[in-house]
Amino acid sequence: MSLSPENNFAEIEKYLSQFASGDVILSNKYFDKGLAVIYFNNPGKKNAISGKMMVQLRQCVQKLEEWREGKAVLLCGLGGNFCSGGDLEFARASGTQKEALYMSNWMQDTLTRLQKLPMFSVCLIQGPTLGGGTEVSLFCDFIIATEDVKYSFIHGKMGIITAWGGTTRLVEKIGAKKALNLFLTSQILNAQGCVENGIADHVVPVEDCLAKAIEWIDLRLQHHHQIIRSFKNCVNKAARDTYQNSLTYEKSLFSLTWGSEMNKEALAKNIKHIKMNNGDAKM
């Protein structure tokens, strides 16, 4: 069997939907500020991802691709933790190479589309965040850890390697040597360990962790949605294309903002250069 088969996503969706526990829910509660929230919810399984949840996650991402005013998306879990990995019942019932490629193709495509969204993404990792849960988090632009997080690439202990692109993303995020060490040891990282290893960007207390995460996000929502989306697109381009192509893309997006209504409104505020004591200028 080819490892790069033609992706028949309709066939894969039908297959995955058979494994029907849990839900992935897209909330519009904070749409007025440009923030979407995706909740993982699989009570009794610590939000392990079933086939149905993989399908729903893709549907959530597709809806966000159509949301033209979106600034950010937050991924988190209900019930006190983010995601404990793949649903073991699903894993036991789908043990062939064909089924492995179905799942891998589906999730790599879904998570790559999440990563490419023209809005920044944040994952709130809480409680047992293991296996597939770690992989999902790595496709987000930022990771916020709660003080009680237990974060581990336990794949090796399950007799597998990363299924959804986690190795590629972790190497990209923290470098080859650190990534290899975490895969080989299956070390369980606490919040501080996630920060020290370059995985998490911020730590919040368990109590009111969602509100604290949104407070951290709010500081990054201050610009107009067109500005945020342009910056996200530029960063994606710079990270994955040639230097020259990135420069060309950057100036093309800049030219759309120069002289725009947003630009004129900012200039009309009578901003002045103010000399600082160290000789630097600020606005």
C-alpha cells in the first residue's frame, strides 16, 4: 500500500464517524471580540479523541476558514483537562495500516489547515495532555499551560510513533535534540517543564484558567482584524517559504494597509514622536 494514497476524504469521514463518542464544539460566545473557542468534550475518557471528534474538529476548522472577521481561536477541554490522546476503543478497533493512514491523512490535513488559518491560535493545555493531545497543541501558534498540566509524548509506550505530524512540529518548535529526548524518555512535563522546553508560552492557575487564558489573548486582540490576519499570514509565509518570496508577500500586504482607512484613522489621532531620555524615539 502506498504511504501517500489519494485522499478520499468522504470515504475517510464515513469511516471515522463510526466511532461516535464525545464531541468537539465550536463556541461563538466571544465572536464579538474576534475570538472563537473550540472545546473538546468526551466525559469519562478525559477528552480522548474519537473518530467522530476528528470529523467535528475538521468541521470547526472549515467554519473558521469562512469567518472573515476572526482574530483568534482558542482550543481547550471541558471537565478539567485538555485531551488525553486518542480514544483507546477507537485504537483497538482500527489496527490496520489502511486505517492508520486514514486517520493520519485526516488529522494532518485538519491540523495543517488549523495552523494556516489567518488568525492566531492558542491551546490551553490542562491536566493529562498526552499523545494525540500533545500533537494537536503543537499545531497552535501559542500554548498556555495550567499549573496542573501533565504533558507527555507517550507514543513510544503505546508501541507507536506520532500519528498526526507531532514529530515534524515539535522539531520545528524546539529543535531536533530536545524533541528526540522527549520522544525517547516519554517524560511527563509539568507547566514549568513545558516552558523550559520551549513548548508553553505562559502559565495560568487552574482556578479560572479559561478566563485567565482569554485575558492573555485579549492583549493580542487589540488590532483591527485585517491587521492581525495580515501579520499571521506574513508569519506563516516567512516560516515556510523562501526568504525572497516572504519579502515579496510582506510588501504586497503592507501596500494594502498603507493609506487605508485604518491607517488614516491612526494618523488623524495626532500621534507625535516624543524624545526619550536615552535618545530613542517613541510614538
